[in-house]
Amino acid sequence: MDQRAEKLNRPSVPALDDILGVPFKVLDDGLIRVVDYMGDDPAIVQAARVSYGDGTKKTSDDRGLIRYLLRHRHTTPFEMCSLKLHIRVPMDAWRQWIRHRTASVNETSTRYSIAISSSQTTQPDQWRIQATDNKQGSSGWLDSNAGAELTQAETDFHNTAREVYDQRLENGVAREQARKDLPLCTYTEAYWKMDLHNLLHFLALRMDPHAQKEIRDYATIIGEEIVSRWVPKTWEAFQDYRLGAVHYSRIEHEIMAAVGAQNLDQANAIATEAGWLKPSKKGGLLRNRERDELTAKLKSLSLAVPWE
């Protein structure tokens, strides 16, 4: 029989089918739930081998092939799978989320419908302090007594913003204009569909410890609760080669080779040529982000840091 005319069954993943439509709670009033999906681990293997059916390879070979594909950044086979989610997320986190332009998105429109009457709230012990070494990050927590005052002010502001919005609607103001002063903490909902290759890129960025906590909470649930069930072999490889991996640039590799050979003078010479060791007028070295990143990598491997 011509395999091109053979009837095929739709790939099904029982572990993912078990949670179809089941909401995972995020933050205080957010959610994520799987609406639909296409493909599975075998679909990735099938696309890579350009074959139909089981082929001649053993199932045990699938894991190795998937790991090879991900390790060597062969992306197209992963594009054969896609995931469709229903999400409920605060607008400030959604602003970061929607920057991933490779998704298909349909969001609730507050031109047509009344805005969701829910805002993300912050508990007194959840106010984060601005990081001193990262302009876009946070580090540590504000004292809960000071946080309690901020939380009360937040609640008052949320209530006032909603009252203003509701008053405009009651007076017949168009929804598209009435919404303009709603705060970014207001929840919105959307259907969000993305192929697996781009989804893994999204997770690599948004599960990273440097990502904002709110969107990291969503990404962590997508990865650990959904993708892990859907494509377990791919998830394992992703954790090994992307999420938990450490990457080295050409300069970093050359410096590490010199450190490994116990030639710290050569390592410093390479760093100097790269412009990493410029002196500061106040003494010491000017800050250099690349040097700081390699310093952390060297220390994580218990290797000598040549410029210290």
C-alpha cells in the first residue's frame, strides 16, 4: 500500500489530554490552561527523518535524535508541533509576553467588552527592591511594615481607578475611551498559540532568573506543568542544553583554556586585548559586563580568576 495514501491517526499525548482545559492558577487571579495542541515527540523525530509511520529506527533512538537536534540547534523539526493556551495575565506582564511576535494571538478587546474587574495585588511582604547592579531588575524585599502601607495605597488606587472607569460607562462614554486610565495591573485574557521551537525560546528567556518574577511564574508553569507532559524527551533535552546550560564565547574559551593550562599571564593578555581590563581613574578596573560574566563562570567551576 502507498504510504502516502495511508490513513493516519492524530498524535495524542495522554498526559497532556488529562489537563486539557484544566486551569493552572498563577499570581493572585491569573491562569493558564491548554486549549489544544498538535504533534508530540515522535512528530519531531518523524519530521527530522522525513518519513511516515514508525520507519526502521528503534523507539530508543528517538531520544538521542531529539537531543542531537536541540543540541545542534536544528530548529525546523520542532516547528512541527504547536501549543494553544488560554491565559489570564496582568497587562504589565502581558506587555513583555506580547513582544514574542512569533505567536498567533487573540486578546480580549476592551473596545467591545467591559474590562475584567480584577487587578493584580501585592502582599506587604512581596514588594521587591530595585537592584543596584541591574537597572531593570530587583534584589531583595522591602520591610513588610513599609510594604503594608504600599499595599493599602495600592488597594485604594485600584478601587479609585475602577470607580472612575465604571462611572464613565454609566454615563455612556464609549468603552474605547473609558478604558484609558485603567492601570497596568488590570488582568486581560488571550488565546496564545506558538510552535514548539519558538515556545522553547520564550521559555529560555522568561524562565531565566533575570526575567521579571511575574512573567517568570507564568513561564515556569508552562514549562514544568505543560511542556514537560506534552513532549517529555524534548523537555529533558531543553533543560540540559538550554535552560541549565552554560555558553562560552570565543574569548571566554581562549581565556579558560589559558587558565586551565595555568597560564594566567596569557589569560590576562587575552582579556586586555579584548578591552576587558581598562583601569579606572578611581583605582581598580572599569566595570565590564563580559568580564563580570566570565568571572562568575570561572568561580562556578572553582577555577582561578586571572584578574583578581
